[in-house]
Amino acid sequence: MSLGRLIGRVLQIVGLGAALWYLVDTALAHWDGLTQIAIQLRVVPLVVASVLTVLTYGFLVWVWARSLGWWGQRLSYGTALRMWFVTNLARFIPGTVWQFASLTTEALAHSVSAVAATAAMLFQQLVLLGTGIALTLALAPGLLGAQALPWPAGTMLTVVSLAVAGVIILLPVVTPALERWTGRVLRRDVSWPAPGRAEMALYVAGLVVPWLVYGVAFWLFGIGTLGQAAPPLGLAIAAFTASYVAGIIFIVAPGGLGIREAALVAALAPHVGSAAGLFLAIGSRLWLTALEIVTAVVVLAVHQQQRPAKPETPNDPTPH
């Protein structure tokens, strides 16, 4: 086994271990509070929520793999899935360097530019952050209730559309600053892509969809665990998006741990109560972490089975 593959395998094990440790530690730390909630398990909503979440993972990987073409790189979807999940698991290790180290190792092992792979992932995260902020602002009335202006649904849609259009227009303007920032992160020169307006518009608009699907999945998780006590759809989407954005912004917390839960409780407590808000924050994190671990294990196992075997060297010496 080459050194690169050995390091990659170690990072896989460490990432899975860190995720599992967090899963168990969080459950034990909040066990007393969680056991006081009247849980009403409903299998169908939980299954549908899980399927939607996994499909969203797959969609994000597909978008990332396609965007590598802007840097002149190509990657099969199966390999991209493996790289994505290995890298995501590394984010549970304290220190953002591990996620980049994992992606670099995986990229080099598959003959892909590590700079391109990292830049494409950073670019996608930045666009996701922008669309997430836009959606949060549009859904703020539902999140803040009486404290916000009673915007109708049409106004919300207009705000989102204008914000997404703003992201598309401003991206070329801020590209030089993004290149300098990425260069400092990667400690090397990085050129950002310059796709056409139509292609960039489709890319940015496509990265609004994951937020909506994640929010629907979170809403279904609430129905599948709390029944009628779950937050309504609009509130679920707004609260989940806002908390996830908060976790991305505070990059010092690995995987947004603690930040996202605190933001979710703060958003939900005025509407569903502190106990239910805490349960949904901790419970959804445990559910998503477990789902990501299971999906990663399946992806890694399937990828390992599909990897072609190296041709064996004949034992008989070549005649001279």
C-alpha cells in the first residue's frame, strides 16, 4: 500500500471514529433531557426524511464533481462520492486542517489536482453560504414571528430571487479577493473559474435546492419523532437553514458542533418550547451524523468492491 493510500485509510478511520465518538458523547450528555420528551415515532416520515437527505448528499457530490471541469479536471461519480464522504468525516476532527489534508490525500491518490479539488469544494461552500443566507433572510418573517414584518410568500420568493441574482452578479467582482483568500488557505496560487453567466446562474440556483430539501427532511424528522408537536414546514426550513449557516460561519467549531444546535434551539424555542427545541436540535444532529456514517460506510464498501484488482505478476521467470 502506497503512503498516500495509507494516510487516506488512517484519515478514514480517524474520521469515522471522531464522528462515532461525537454521536455517543452527545447522546450521553443530554440523555436526561431527551428522555423527558414524549416521542411519537413514525417510521414513514423518518424513512422519507433519511432518503431525501441521502439524495441531497448525492446531488451535492454531483455538482462538485461537475464543477471540477472548470479547473480542467475530471472525476467519476463513484470516486467523487468516496472522496466527498471521507473528507466530510474528517471535519469532525478539531482543526480545519484535517479536512483539507484528507481531500488533498484523496485527490492525489486518484490523480486529480489537489488545488482544483479543494478550490471547487471551497467555491461550493461559499455559494452554499450565500444562498443559505439569502434563504434565511427571505424566511425571516416565519422565523421571527411577530417580531418581523408580515411578508407574503410572493415577497419572500422575490427576495430569494434577487439575492440569488446578486450572488451571480457579484461573484465575478469578488473573484480576485476569493483567489487571494484561497491562496492563503492553500498556500499556493489558485485561479478561480470563469464560467458563462447561464452556467453560473444554473450552478447558484441549483445550490438553493439542497437547503429546501434539507429543511423538508428536518420537518419530516420532527413529524416522525414529535408528531403534532413538530414545527410547521416553513419554520422548519427557516430554522434549519439559519442554524446550518451559523455553523458554517463559525468555522472554529468542527462540523459546526454546538453552534448549530444552539442556533436551532434559539430559533425553535419561541415556537415549540425549549424542551422540544433541544430535542430536535440534538436529535436531528445525532440522526444526521448516524445517517452520514452509514452512508459513508456503504459508499466506501461499494467503492472497495468495485475497485479493479491489479494484474498479478507471473511467477515463472521470463525466458532469456
